[in-house]
Amino acid sequence: MGILENESRKRSKRQQIQKIILSAVAVAGVLTVAAIAPNAFQALAMFGVGKKGKYRYTIENSRKRLVEHGLLEYNSLGLLRVTPKGEAKLRQLELHDYKIKKPKRWDKKWRVLIFDIREEQKMLRDKIRRTLVAIGFIRLQDSVWVYPHDCEDLITLLKADFKIGKEVLYLIVDKIENDSWLKKTFKVTQ
């Protein structure tokens, strides 16, 4: 296996572990450090990540990093809780794994997303693009993206998460000129 593949696999596992820890703390509201480890190991087992003893060090390091980065914090009783920054990160991780349910039949309408984000917010613009690609959108032009199925709820979530309400327009379009390549790419019926 190549170096890039190994790095990618490690990064994916690290994100899964962070998501599991953040989720466990978020679900419980607050959680003691001692109580988090068994829950995390059970969740890791569900994801097929590995054996209990093998990942104890990884989970402890992940927890420490989450605290250092301000995603988790200890309250006065020594219990862990998710910070607002941690909640945003958890939403981002969940959004990355979000899959739009595709209906059996295409309603022959395109969902077009148009956004206009200033150059000063280039990082945000790039983050939105990466998110749209991960979800399955296809780029028509620089800030014009298309998807064949209803995704209004997801776009509302994106707008709230990235705080970009007015900069993003969601359109439902009956026809796009020369859309046969889109139909072929999305594998929707003519």
C-alpha cells in the first residue's frame, strides 16, 4: 500500500474516532473520562475499527486533542462536555457522511445551487465546494452546482452550518440546456 493511501486511511480512522467521542459526549450531555472509553470502544467495534486494548492509546490521544482544540472541555466536576465549537465540528463530520436518499424515479427536475461568496472568504468557499462534491453535486460553472434529487433540507442545514443564508440560492429547474451529460453522469432516465 502506498504512502498516500496509508495517510488517507489514518486520517479517516482519526476522524471516525473523533466523531465517536464527540457523539458519545454530545448524547450523554456530560460524561466522565472513565465512562467515555467503554462507549468509544463499543462504537469502534460497530465500525469494525479494532480490538479494545489496541485503540485505548488512540482514543486517549484523540480525547486530549479534542480538549486541546477546544472541542471538548471539563466542567467544574471534572466531567467532559461538548463545546459549541465541538458541536459545529460534529455537525461538519456528520454532514460529510450525509447521504441524500435517492427516490426510485427521478422527477425530471434539477436542483441548482448558486453561491456568491467574497474573495475574503475564500476558505469558506472552498469548504462549501468540498462539501458539495462529497455529497454528490456536479459543478456546472464556478459557483453553480447541480443535483437531480430533492436536497432542500440538506441545503438549509449547510446554510445554517456555514452561516451563509443570503449568499446561497437554491433553485428547482425543469430544464438545463444540453443536460444529457448530466443525466448520464447521475444515471437518471431521459
